[in-house]
Amino acid sequence: MSVADAPPAAEVATIATPINLVLFSLFALIIYLRFRPSTPAATLPTAPPATVFRVFTPPQLLPFDGQSNRPVYLAVRGKIFDVSPGRNFYGPGGPYANFAGRDASRGLACGSFDAEMLTEDLQGPLDRLEDLGQEEMEALRGWEERFGEKYLVVGKLVPVGHAEAEPDEEKK
């Protein structure tokens, strides 16, 4: 038998033919469409408005009581905290609502939510807390520390007529 009379050599078949590549691409597309996430991409929430540190007098702090969708601020030892994230506690109807827009120092130190704990004369001097005992002052420092860890300090409280006091909006 001669080389010319030998049967042809077996050819190796390849799977990388154009039709197989088209079918594989179509299969991959169908799998992707079937299992892709159906929810749209998450969007970031809008940022809250910027808060500027400012100096408040008691009458200027009073409107920040959470009414009419305003923020809820309260003062502790001269620091004003934005407690709006805790609106359920400090806003209208909450257990600490009488402290909203006010200096809450005495009430927190004494563990009392009564209206008598609040300074009545908003035009007068700030409560210096000089008559409180060591245990009450320690309780107040604990409250101040908790507020500092949880809420943003947005200002400081000064008496009416203080050199740092900012003028009222209506008087500008």
C-alpha cells in the first residue's frame, strides 16, 4: 500500500466555530438577563442642610422646639445640641418636650421634667446652677457627655445683652 492509497487522516473537530460562538454569546446574554438585579441602583439620600455654629440667647433658642417641622435644640451647661434625631423624645409630645428650645440643665441634673425646672425669665441671667449638689452636677455631666456622643453641638447659649449675642432676625 502506498502513501497515496492510505485512508485520509482523521481531522480534529474544534468547538470554536462561528456558529458556536454566536450560540454561546446568546446563551450568556439570556443568563445575564434572567439573573441580573431587578432593583435600580441605590441612590444616596440628600444631605441635610448645613448647620452653622451660632450663639443663641434664650429667646432666640425658644423657637427651636420642634413645632412646625423646625429642628429641636436644647441647651446643657451652655452648649446647644441639635436633638432633632431624637424628636420622639425631645419634640412635641415626647417625655422631654418641655426642654425643647430651652436650657435643660437644671431639669436633667435634678432628674425632673417639671416646668419649674426651667428658667421663667428668658431676658434675665442664665441659671448658674450654683445651688446644685455634687451628685446633681455629676448627673448633669453624664447627660452632657451622652448628648455630646449622640448629637451635634450647634451653638452656645449666652444671656440677652451678652457681647457675643447675635442680633435677632426681626431687628436686622
